[in-house]
Amino acid sequence: MKVKHIKTQGAAFLAMGGLLLGGVAHADTPPAPAPAAQAASAEETPISDATRAQRVMASRIGLRTFTSAGFHMGTVRHIVLMRFLPTITDAQRAEVVRRFMALAQISRREDGSPVIAAIESGAQISGEGADEGLQQAFVVTFRSEGDRNYYVGRPVVNDPAYFDPAHEAFKKFAAPYIIATVVFDYAVPSASPRHGAPARPAHVQMPQPQG
């Protein structure tokens, strides 16, 4: 069964900016929203059930634990598939790829420790006709769900103290060039589970689109 999560232009990365909070309406005659507020409302994207579940977990255990390197240790794959704006130039596409790949080096915690274990990328070359127009793939590997949570940030983690500023900067840079993304995360099962202990089932995480 295919799992798809495609967002249209602008929403693909603006979804990672978190929910937009409106002002408080008066009970008598609420003022008409300003043009800027109307535009913001049009771009607001409802969060998914997966995002909501992750937010509940984060609020229950606290963001410090949820985004810590030791939270749910084990290899996590974070797959990102992108469709670019039709007018993007080769140089612009190459720069998006270059900046994404650079996150392997520049995504760091406050103590300087790396967030990402590895990144690989490649252009779509399948001839099966099932690519949905997606053009570039990135596979990001993390050492724990906590590292993944810290890297992903919005829309799950909205406090800048607990998400990766380098990844946030990349999302803002890449947004104008992307018209669709698919994101799929999964935990790699341990090769050698403890004897007598039930193996932890693979946890599939499907957040709002992000890079």
C-alpha cells in the first residue's frame, strides 16, 4: 500500500512553520481580517493525526527529552522526495541539493555534536511511471528518534530552543523552489534484539512535509 503525502506550492514547506495564531475576536462586532491575515489564513495547513500524536507525546514527556539524542535510540531513516518548480534552473536545483547535503555537516546541537548520521541523494531515474512527478530523493539517517525530532522541528516542535536552526534555514531557502514533497520516516529494526525480550515494532512516522 502506498503512503502519499503531497502538498501544493508554498504549503510544502510553509507547513513546517507551525500553526498561525489569529487574534482574539470581540463578541459584538469582530473586525474584518486584514489582507495579510487573509493570506496567512489561506496558507494555513491543518496538522495530520501523526503530527498531533507526536505533539501529544512531546508535551507529555517534555521537549528536552523528546528532542534529546538519547530518546528512542536506534537507526531512523527520514526519506524526503521533492518536485521542483517547473521554472527552476539547473543552478538553482543544484544549490538546493548542495544545501541539503551540507546539513550533514552543519546540523549541530549547542554542544557541537552532530544531529545527522548520514545523507544520500539522487535524481529520479525510474521508468515505471509511478513517481508522481517527484524528481529528487534524500535519505537522511539518524541515530535516534530524538535526533530526528530535533532536526525536523516544525510542525511538531515549534520552540526554537529545541529544533535545528540549520535545517530551519534550509527550509526557508528551498520553499520558493519546491511545489511538492513526500516525507516518510521509519525505524530500522535492530539486527540483534535482546534474548527473551520482545522486539520493538518498527515505528512509522509520517509528519507534515519537511526537508
